[in-house]
Amino acid sequence: MVAAASVVVAVGAATGMLSALGDDGGGTDDARPEVTRSPRLQSLPVVPSRSPSALPSASASPSPSARKASPGPSPRKETEKAGKEKPRAAAASTRLYRHPESQVLDWVRTHPGDPRQDVIRSRIADHPAAVWFADHTPATITSRVRAVTSGGAEAGRVPVVVPYAIPDRDCGGHSQGGAPDLGAYDDWIDRFAAGLGSGDVIVVLEPDSVAQAECMSAGERGDRFASLARAGRVLKDANPNARVYYDAGHSGWHAPAKQAGWLKQAGAASAASSDGIFSNVSNFHATADEVAYDRAVLDALGGPASLGAVIDTSRNGNGAPSDGEWCDPDGRELGRAPTLSTGMGRVDAYLWVKLPGESDGCKGDPGTFTPSYAYDLAR
């Protein structure tokens, strides 16, 4: 997310992440990766407010096509921060779950002779990533979520799932879609929760649903936030071992106090519905910037001291572009490997919410795996 939230494509897939397909009431119940794309909003004023950046298609929050760079650090500072990010993805975490179906894994399996295959396999495909559920078709959602969570439980690892079906998703941008209304969404969340099982699972609840809410009226925001608060309670009631995180946007967007005010309305300060916040989904901001921003949001949010943050590090190894470009910008790199052991206070995990190599729509079709882009990120 640059000047906007995460971008997701309207086809019901999330760019940079895995999505579970087949929720049309007539397809397979197996959890399959879906096309994903990160959404972004229109650029915000150049000072002091921040703008959101691009999200994954069916998984991240969307942003409008005409986006400008969000105001960020000067190129010199960005370069200095990039140096700190250089220890990039090494060995994959043994605790997070790698779903066995994804576009990148399909590509690796079908291109054994491609000279880029070893790099893409070892640096991207072998790492765990989130699984997105971006379509509102309730008939099979429970079984599809269960396929992922039971797979993680059998492997003794922790899956990361992304419900992405809030009504008016992406404010009508690239990732528009979602449930027809909040009543239908509440029912969908009930069915989603029924598939969580009883094991450890991380839920990244509705990317951009809070940070991108400025496009709504005060009344519409209030209704959405009430539904999100309910969603957190339902998810945690269904599985007390589920860890639910709420949308904090990213360090280049809203001021921490403003974001915390909205998060509080959405239930993120209550232990009954929340374990904390997430940031940088489908974006590029440096980990150090996100850590500082997330801690500031948590401080302003209040709530239990146990609340923490998870950060999407899938593409932030070289920081955000100085010009704020959000669509497959050049010069980006993989960030820190996904892990539940960050060594940082109040930072619970570094996750790959958006799967590296799935295009935002500039180097490939939105939400599709693009090997040239993946190789540029990984080499």
C-alpha cells in the first residue's frame, strides 16, 4: 500500500497472497490459491497525512487506478533504511504453514528447466504465505477454511488466513466486491469461523477495511466497524486459539492517533475480539518504519498489554519507492522471512500476506504470478 490501502482485484483473488477458490457453490471444496492483488487509494495530501498503498487483488485492499506516490521519506533516508533490511529471507519458518497449492508452486512444478526456477523456488515458493478467501459465496466457505486449518494442524504449523469479503471493499476500486450487505457479511463470517478448527491460526481480518474507510460516511463507517468488532468476537469464540489482527494500514498512510481511533471503534482494543493489528499488506514500507508506526498505533489504541502487531514483509526488503509508486515498482526486494519469532517487543510476526511475484497489474495481469517479477524480487 503506497498512498492507499492494499489493492485487491475484483475477480475475488488477492495479489501477493494465496486465495482459496471455488466458493461458488458448485466447484471444488478444496482450498486453492486465488489470484490476488493489492489495492490502493487515491493519494493523500503531501503533508502531514499519509496515503495508502497498493493491495493484493482478492486479498489485499484495492486502490484506484490513478494513484500517486504517497509522501514518504526522502530517497537518502530510504536508502539508509534499505541497508538495514538487507538480511533478507533465509530459511523458512518451521512454525508457519505453507499451503501446498499456489500459483508460484504451480509454476515451479511445471518449469523445472527454467534458469530462474531454483531462485524462485528457494526464496519464494518454499516459504509460508497467507491464504486469502476473497469471494462471497457462502456455500463452501466453511469447508474451504477447514481444509487450510486442518492442513496446518496436521503439519503442526500455524496457518495464516485472510477473510476479504467486507461490503464495499476497496471503495469501488480495483478490488471492489465483497458481500452484498453487512447482514450477508455477518453470516459469511459465521460460516468462515466454523472452519477455523481448534488449533493455532492467525487471522488477518479484512485488509484496508479500517484504513480505507475514509471514503464512507460517518454512519456507514460506524456500521462497518460494528460488523468488524462482531467478526472478531465470532472468530475468537469459534476458536479460542485463533489470533485475530485488525487493519492498521501502513506507516505511509494515516497518523497513528487517527488510525487508532478507528481501530477502537472496530473492536481492535478488546481482548474479546482482537489480538492486535497488522500493517503493510501488499506494500513496501521498511520493517523499521512499520515497527515504529505499529507501536505508536498500539500505544494510542490502549487495550490489553498483550495486543501486538504483525507486519507484511513480503516485498519490503528495499523499502518503499521514493516516488510512491505502488504498481509492481522496480528495485524492490523480498523482505524478512516469515516468522513468529521476531525478537521485537509488541511485534508478534513477520508474515508474507501478499505472495511475492503475483503482479499488481503492471508487470503482469493483476493477481497473476509473473516469473520475471518474482525473479527480480528474489535474486
